[in-house]
Amino acid sequence: MADNQKLNQAGDGGGAEARPHSFWREPIVHFILVGGLLFLLSNLRQQPADEGEFEITVDRPRIAVMYHGFVRDFDREPTQAELQELIDDYIRTEVCVREARGMGLDRDDQLIRDHLRSKYELLLDDGSEPPTPTDGQLQQFLEEHPERYRTEDSLSLMQIYLDPLQRAEPLLDAELLKQQLTGTEELGLVQELSDAGSLPPRLPLVALSEIGWQFDPMFADAIRDYPVGVWSGPVESSYGVHLVFIEERREGRPLELGEIREDVERDWIEAQQREKLDAALEGVKQQYEVSVDSFDMAQLASEDIPEEGAAE
């Protein structure tokens, strides 16, 4: 009878105090786990280079930068609370950055490495005015880089579009249709043979990049060398399948200095600045002993890609 009474108490909740309480629900366990994690992170952190690592000073010049940055961004003066919020955010960022560096979290981050490189290269710039090039220097630069300064190849074409959403086998349909075309088709017939869509049945003489923008770059690259005066294809684009009739091809031509002097001068100045930076970096690099392992291209191609940062 007593046993039945105990069972009834357990069934209606009267014996709740007798149930085993989950160990992981205890607050003291949470406290110990969080404390242990913080202790582990603290031990992972490297020792600072000096005691000043733990000193954060927000001096007046930095506060002035925050103040005027706010004015520039919002076109008004910050309130006392807004300026204090900027200061608090700077301190928070400084703490996080120092702790992350101390734990080595910056070492495998390519974005951080690229940013540091950019800042260091900026420091190497002495701020001097770039030289003014002569026409002779610009002409020589133009001749040394002919691929940069020429007009694009251009094509005029007609195209018959076959929509894969309307056809079971658009490539086969295109092959059969091409056998019936003579190359003397008028634009109206080309338009009738095309499936409904937003693509134009004819393009006037236009640069290949424009064709790539209207269809897609792979389509433009595929038709680049199609013969003039015959139906070619089928060729696929992101829209579907096409038969293409090249009406005219106009090769790109080298540009004269008078047509693009500003572009050439800008590129020449950038090249001069890059050469000066390369020379400065070469001087710094002399302080380092650099070694590069030998490698075989074929072997590299067959190897698995290592995890990012594994080689550092």
C-alpha cells in the first residue's frame, strides 16, 4: 500500500523533490565553465612586448580627429554623449585588436595582411610631386604597351534565338534549322524564326564588350572569330541557344597618343610611382634572409589544396 502511494505521488508531481536534478543546469557549473574558458583564452594570449601594451591613452589629438570626423560625416557638431560614444567605441576596438593580436588571430588573415601592406607602402611614399613626362616618354610608354591602347574588335550580326524553356532539344533544333538557312535571310525572317525573347535579332557594328554585356561574355568570346557571311553555331549563352550570322567584322586599331594622352600620362605616372616603391621595398628586403622552396608545377597541380594559413 505504501509502495502504491509512492508511485501515485511520483505520478502527480508530489515526488518532484526525489527526481535527480540535471548536473548541467546548475549555475555553479555555468560559472566554472565560463571561468575556465576565460582562463584558457588568457593563457593562449602571448605576453605583450612591454608593459605599455596594457595602457590605452585617448589623447586630445585623437579626440579632435573623432570630433571633426563626425562633423565631416554628419555636417554638424556631435553632442557630448555622441563624442563619448565615439571614444568608448575606440577603446573597445583597441582592446579587441590588442587581445586578438596577442592570441595571434591576425597572423592568418589575408585581409589584415593586405591592409598592413597597403599602409606600409603608403609610409614609404615620400609625398613628392610626380614627374611631368615629355611627349617622347609618353610615346615610348605607348609603344611598350600596345595592348592597353587600342580600340576593340567590333562586329555587326544577326542572331536566331532558340529558347530552352520552349524546346525539348534546342541544340538539335538549331542544327536542323542551320541546314535550311542560306545566308540571304532578311531581318524580318530572322525575327520570325527566333523564339520570343528580349534579345535583339540584329546588332549594328558594336564592340565585343557591348555584345558580352547584352548576351554574356562567354557568348561574345565564342563568336569573336566566326566567319563573315555564313550562319555559324549553334552557340550557347546564359539565355539559351543561338545561330549567328556575322555581317561585318572590324578589327581594333592602335590609338594615337593625341587621342589618349591623358590616359597614357596617368598610367606613366602610376608606373613611375610603382618603380619608386619597388626600389624602396627592395632596400628594406635586403635586411631579410629570404628562402623559397623548390617546386614542380605538375606536382603542385596534382596536390590537394592546403588549408589557408597552414603554411605560415
